Amino acid sequence: MQYHYDGFKPGDPSVRTESGAEDRDQSRVDVLIIGCGPAGLTLAAQLAQFSDITTRIVERKSGPLEMGQADGIACRSMEMFEAFGFADRVKKEAYWVNETCFWRPASDGGIARAGRIKDVEDDLSEMPHTILSQARVHDFFLEEMAKAPSRLFPDYDLELDGLRMEQGATHPVVAQLRGLNGTMDEVVRAKYVVGCDGARSAVRKAMGLRLEGQSARQLWGVMDVLAVTDFPDIRLKCAIQSADAGSILIIPREGGTMVRLYIELDALKDDERAADRNVTSEMLIQRARAILSPYQFDVKEVVWCSAYEIGQRVSARFDNLGGALHSGDDPHVFIAGDACHTHSPKAGQGMNVSMADTFNLGWKLAAVLRGQAAPALLKSYSEERQAKAQELIDFDRDMAKLFSSKDRKSSEEARFQAYFQKHGRYTAGVETRYDPSGVIAAGCDQSLAAGLLVGARFHSAPVIRLADAKPMQLGHVMRADGRWRVILFADEGDTGAAGGAVANVCDALASGTMAEVTGRDADRDAVIDLRAVFQKGHRHLDLGVMPAALRPAKGRLGLIDYEKIFCIDLSGVGDLFDMRGIDRQRGAMVLIRPDQFVAGVYALTDYAGLSAFLDQVLLPDRSLP
């Protein structure tokens, strides 16, 4: 964490200087977010960091979520939480999913353990797969919003009652909000509206879109319980298939004692819905006991229970282009999370994919609203995220089919376990890869950094910070602050001195693209954050000879930023160049988007190519002559 650039300020450094945004007209805003679920709060927390963006988030409930249904947090989401600053808090409270066990029908009746695997493969991520109540995740986002420069707080007891477009207006989206529980009705005009309002989304309906797909007609129950049992793997994630009583997925919860059970029930008839079965907690307990037999399962308290039918549905678009609210060439209304894709909860992807939606959208909205990018950038949100949602729907359908399969032959059981292992990277959230586009470069030389795939998330690795010899993860410098990153991986002989490849590219970028997109009075790294990693140990490099672009003067006092230069970690935890396949002789230059996805890989001498790509995305700063 960096602070004091504008002078010493005592107290909690995570509480940013207030911007005065709360005094602005709340009936005319830059972004109106409908819904305080994980998608809405991820977007709100990101936009709250920008003092020059006015954001409102409204929620029909009367207050923050107290009891959440989503609980699984993928490794990729944990990486994102690090960018917001609360990953360590999640790690402290959460259950860590370390291993997964598979139980099958035993030859003599009952069930027996058939396999046990690591839940997350080695070096998949520096973050664990965790389980924590959705309500706690909401709490952390709300705290980040409250500490951000705009001091953003949700407005509760408000629901969307209508949405229309006003052609040619500066704030073209007009939202009619209905007050609940005594709250006054409002009309809010916004430049952009984002519907994060769930599967029955009023925003989606106003756009003339619908969720398309079908239900598998399979009924499942879910409950969180406090129980006493002699089942030996109750504190491990377990996929259990019995001979004739059905299947259970066991997910241990935070706190050391609670456990979640996803319990297979009977198939629904064609005209039935889940609510028609009147599923009770006692029904779920009896089915769980039958599946777990001969082990005892004595439920002491039911914390929460529900029933649902498996279905996979996705919207054809995630923005208003071509819909009922179509207006102009660029989108102004978006949907995210359950508003545009729904699926079964057993793969633990619902909350994770929803947050990924708005992490993708947030930086794009910020760039357009701050004049850093053209409005056409916003088209890439639906293009990228709708394709990923369709992949999730296909994956979820296959997993649900395998889980409910009645074939108990050993070959089918082996296929089920193999499927879990094969798709571990997907469920960890790290398999997402975007195709070449206006925000993902084409034609890059991937051999320069084989382990940092263009279009995939930046895969962190250990480094040592040069200035203070601090061991850390390189990916943890990538905060949710809307900045692009350029990381220079030096060739093996480079020490940062003048005449070397790193010094040359620093000079070229600092006098070219970085200067062109950065405001006259802004820090030099306000739009593009330039950093470097050297192959030599930190005791063999001289900070004083490093390029000025890697030691920029910042803030009101012009203080030096000493935290942009890193070296490989020689302690044995892993050499970043080997771990990520970076060419030692040639080095590499890696461009990373504000949402931590690799946008391009270039030779250290190809700053012209990198600049040409950035020139397609970023606009020259308007304050420059």
C-alpha cells in the first residue's frame, strides 16, 4: 500500500481522501447500478475509486444481505479480491478447499471412498479456493465503497419501475424508481445503467431480452446444517453417489463445523416446478441419511435450506444494442450476473462469473467516462462476456448430467472423477481466455512468454522488490484502479543501466504513448503503470542507475515511487522466468489490461508495436496542447 504522496495524513491509510461526490446531484449520474448482488457491488466498488465519476447503486431490499446463498470463491475471484484489498480478510475467515473426495457404492452395500485428489493443482494460482458466505463478501465490498474517494453507499428500498431512452441527451437513460417501505419515488437520468438485478431482471425485460435455454427437470435440495456425524470426510469437499438413494455434494463451510449439502431429489414431471414439491428440511435430512448410510448423520440445526431445478439459460446479448432500448451505435444499458446467465450452483460458478462480468465492465466504463477511451470500447463487454457465459452454460450442463447419472459402472465412476480433474482449471476461474479483438492484440510472439497467455489472466509469480528486498507476488501490484500495466522482463544481461533494452523502452514509452495519454497535472503513471523485472538478484543491481520512468516523481510533493522494480526470487520458491516461460535471452514486454488480463506480448525492442495497439484503445489526453 502506498500513501503520503500528497503529504502526511494520520489514521487508517485505506480510507482515501474524500472527493465531495456526495454533494453532487443524485438525480443525474454517470452510472446507475440496479441491484446490490455480487455483480453490482463489484462494479460499484471499482467505480467508487474514481472521484470524477458519479455513481449510484440502488437495491429493492431494505438493507445489506444477511444470509447469502452463494458460497464458493474461485482462485481467480480471490486474485480479484486482492486487487480490491480484502483477499487476506477472506482467507482468514473462509474454509479452504484443499482436497476433493469421491465416494461410490460399496460392494457390500453403503458407500466407500473411491478417490481423493488435490482440489487446486500446484501453481494454478497463488490464491486458494475458498468457501465463505456471500453476505461476508458483500460486507467487504461495501466497506471498500465506504472508504473510497466517492464514499459510495447503496440506496435501499428502491426498485426499477421503468426504463427509457432520450435521444441526444447528455444523460440518455431515464430510470423510474419506485420507493418501497415509505421511500419516495424518483426519476434518475444516467449516462449508463447496469442491471445487476438477478434472474428476474427488470433491466433485462426493459431491454426486450430474455434468458434462453431449458431446464433439465432434475430437482435438487440444498441446506446448510450443523450436524454430528461419523462420516470421516465431512470436512472435505465430497462428491458422493449412492447405489439407489441419489447423490450428494458436500461443501464444508467456514467456522469449522457448518457444512452445505447439495442433495439429489426425484426428477420433476413436465408440468412441475420446484415449488410444487414443498420440499422441507426434514425431507432433505432423510434423503441425506439414506445416501450417507451406513454412516450416521444427526442434524442439530438447519441454518438454511431450499430446493431448485437445474436449468441453464443465457441472454443473447448483454447490452442494449439491437434490443428494445436500442439507441445509437454505442451501448448505454448493460446486464450482468444472474440477469444474463443462470445455471446450477454445484460448480460454484454463479457468484464468481457474476463478479467477473462487472470487473470486465467496470474499467471500460471508467475509461470512457474519464475520456481515456472512445465509447465504442463498451461494445467489447457483451462480446467478451456473453461468449464466456455460453461456455459456462455448456460446462454446467455436462457436469449436471454426469452428477445425476444413474450409471454406477466403474468406467462411468472413473469418468466422473476424471471430469472433475480435467476441469479443475475451469472451476478455479483461470481458464477464461478472450479472443483477439480491439482490446486483445493479435499476432503476438507468444514464445517470448509462453506462460503468460495473450487473452488470459496474468498468472502471478514470486519476486523480490529491489528497493526494500520485500518478497511478494508480482500480480499483487495490479490494483482495481483502472490503469493499464506494462511489465518489462529484462534479458539476462540487463542491469537497467543506460543503453540496455529496459532503459531504451522506458525512454521510448515515457516520451511517447505514456506522455500522450496522461494529463498535464497527473502522475506519470496515472494511465499506464510501467514496471520491470530483472533476472539478477536484488543485491546485484543498483537502484540509482535505473531509468527515471521506473522511479517517477508523484503527487503534490513530487516524491519518488520506489516500488516499480523487481528481481527474481533466489530463495527457492520459484524463478519467475522459468515458471512463466519467459525467454531469458530476449526478455519480453507484457501489456496487461486493468482487469488483469494479458492484452499483448511484445519483444523489448517492439515498443512501436505496443504503442500502436494502445493508440487504438486510449485517447490522447484532452489537457495536452
